Amino acid sequence: MRPVVGKLSNAKTYRYKYWQIVPALLAPRPMGARAAGAHRMSRYILALDQGTTSSRSVLFDHAGSIVAMAQQEFAQHFPQPGWVEHDPEQLWQSQAATIREVMTHAGARYSELAAVGITNQRETTLLWDRISGQPLARAIVWQDRRTAPLCQQLRAAGHEADISQRTGLLLDPYFCATKLAWLLEHLPGARVRAERGELAFGTVDAWLIWKLSRGRLHLTDASNASRTLLYNLHSGDWDDTLLELFGIPRACLPRIVPSLLDAERPSVTIEDQEVVLGGIAGDQQAALFGQACFSAGLAKNTYGTGCFLLMNTGTEATPSRHRLLTTRACGSGAAQFALEGAVFVGGAVVQWLRDGLGLIRDSSEIEALAASVPDSGGVLFVPAFTGLGSPHWDPNARGTLLGLTRGTNRGHIARAALESIAFQSAELLGAMRQDAPGLLNELRVDGGASRNDLLLQFQADLLGVPVQRPQITETTALGAAWLAGLAVGFWSSEAELAQQWRPAARFEPAIGKSQAAERLAEWSRAVARARDWARSS
């Protein structure tokens, strides 16, 4: 595994392998009474951030600053075209290893942890034995498209409208229900054992909690449950009609709890130390919270393996008329909701240029290569490697590279790849503006690719609104930490947390609306050529 380069706010560059020590650059902020009491007893909040390509552990102090970070990549498995899998034990082992590393390098004691928060890649589906704790198969990753035929059958039978009304989601292989149905159908004896309560289903958060609690806790939070196609957005519980439709026994499902566990406060075991589990959230809802998008109309976009644009809609579950998703958000009060658009291949397109084409040796080289040319030279790249997400939801779309000439070089392809991330995100924002007109006047961004200034400038140009990158771009982990800290009084309120959010860079639109519209029209032409390419017979 290759070392990672981290750039810190003092402009120095530190090279590290799986871990990073961050200087305490900011003085602690004033604390409320509840937080002050917790702060005297405990110094840190530990956030576990289990992502699609790596596991991270991040240690935060009371100022919301990163004290230390540990990261470890794990293997991606592609057994057939359109299939994506992870080894559940490797997910756990990599996460456990980062916990040990981050505590060691911070010189912290486990007794100094006020609480732990968990955030995770969503929709990835696991099934394991309740007695032995052994997984029955590899995890089916959210990107996996093997259940597209089942989705098409259910759609043809007229079920999609009812599913969308109950869940706020669309009928797509992206979500857990058809993945779990596939496992129960294809693993010998799995359905009977699930009906007897011998098996446990979970998204990655439930798997980590199971391992951390040594099999005592089988639970998930509302934000992750709302990504399964089995959760009723209106009742806040598993939906019996959907369980019957997908053939899922209720006995294998985890218990649903709030994202902010201030009332229940279950404990997990970390290196023989009991630590309060204070917060759980799917990665994108955690990032929305970590961007301090606490009120309706605030939005963030995460540039990770995929891109995920979420806008807080408050206590109203706003239905989308433009094929976006309505999902649970997280907060400290009444149930919160969000509109969401999902891009399946965002930063992963850079990874593909590195690993698939060998165009670059390290992902950090992409910006310089893309900046070596003034524009993409007419090249458009639709990275639909596993289909298209919002607002198209086309599992049969495939990657398409258009506009090549004899004058096309590596720089043009690199720039088209970066621009594809912004184009896809602009499509999401356009649909969101139609669902919730007048609410969006800026976009907060995070994720690995948000460090790329060229990308963010092009994003602002396409959107016509300012794009803001915060000082702490690890907002997914920060959101999980904030939830956990609020649960135990480490922080007193969302108002205190909002004061910790600070912009590091702001990108203003540099082209006119008509020019942006022309570029988006070109993109739409390219998408039309990529759609429905891998038609099933």
C-alpha cells in the first residue's frame, strides 16, 4: 500500500503511512456547562469512518480539531462485470488496526475517550451467523449491479411507485433490499436460517457495532436504515409490506435507533475499555451534519469514490419530482430529512486513470496534468462504469469517452475526467433546485477530491453559486464525532458546533450563465450516448 500525503493548514506537507498527527493549531473555544464537565473527564472523541476503499479512525479534541488520523486501504473484489464485493473480515480488521494506530500515535489512553461515533459506506450489504459471527459471503457493495434484472421485474410488475412512496427511494440495485434478497436466494439454506433468526443482516455500521460489542448489539440507525428499501420513511420502522415483497424475514434485521444516541448510550468494547457509542450515521448524512448544515436549505457535496449532494429539508420529508432521493438526515431534535442525489463514479474516475490506464502514478498528480491544457479540447468523459445514478438511474449505462482527435493527449483526458465529476454534480443540483426552488445559494464541499482547486472552480462555474471548502475536509468523520460528542455532553449544542465550522477557500463563478448552459448541454449529449448501452437480453 502506498503512503498518503496530507496537507495541513500550516502549509507544511507531512508524508505518513496510514496515520497522521495534526498539530493543535487552534485554541479551545469556550465551553458550555455540560460540555465543560465532560471535557474535564475525557479529552477526545473517536470517529470510525469505514469507507468504500479504506477504513479510517480520527481522533478529535474539544475544539473540533483533528488530533490524529489513521487510514488503511483494503481489497476491492470484482468477480464478474458489474459485481463489486468486500471481505467483511477485512473491513473489520482494517478498522480495528486504525483504532490501535491512531491511539498509539496520539499517545492517548482509551480511558480518555468520551465516546465513539461510527460512520460508514451505505447500502453495502452483509449477512452473518449470529452464533459464530462468521460472514456467510463477501459483502455486496453499494456499487454492485447484479440485481438489476430483479429490479426490472419488480418495476414491470408496477411496484416502483408504492416503494418510492414508502421509502423515498427509487427501485434500483444500489439499495440493500435486492442485494439481501439475492443472498438469501443464492446461499444454500440461508432463507430458512434467516427465518429462524439464526442470521443477521446489516449495513457496515451494524457489522462494526456487532464486532465492537462482541455480538451483544445488533442495531443500525435511522439514516442507514433509510437506505435499505425496507424502511418506511413515514413510520420510522421496517415496513412489513416491503419485507414481504422482497422476501426478507424480519428476524434477521437489526433494531433501529436514532443517529444521536443521547438517551440510550450503549457501550462497545475497544481494547478491553468500555466506551459509550454516542453516534451512528451513514457517511453522507454524517458529512451533511459535519458541514454544519443544521437547517433547511443548507447543502453539501462530498467528492469521494462517488459524489453525494445532500440538502437539509428540515422536519419535512420532501418528495422529489426529478428522480432524487428523500432520506433521513441526522440531528439533535425532531426527525430530520434531506434530498439527495448520488453519482456512482466521482473520485473513482481518478483511481481508474491511475490503476486502469496507468495515466498517472498517484492520484495527487491529476490536477497538474489536467492544468497542463487550457481546456478538455472537446473531450467529454462519462464515467458510467457501473451505470448512472441520479437523476438518470440507468444500470445499463456504460463509460463513454467522446470527442477524441489526433490532437488529444493525456492532459485532455485528465481534464475531461475531472470535469465529469463536476458535470454529474451539476445535474444533481439542477434537479434539486427544481424540487426545492429558491433554497440553494451556496454549496459546501468535502471529500478527497475537494482538495482539487481546478475541480472546484469548474464546479462553481457550472452551478453559478459560490463553492466553499471548509478548513476540516474530513467532515464525514467530523459529523460522526459531533453526534457522539453531543450524546455525552462533550459539546453542548448544535449552535456551539456551528461556530467550529470555518471556510478555508471560496470559489466564485467565473463564467456567465449562458456559457455554463452550453457546457451542460454538451454534457447531456454525451450522457445520451452512454445510456442503455449494456442492454440485457
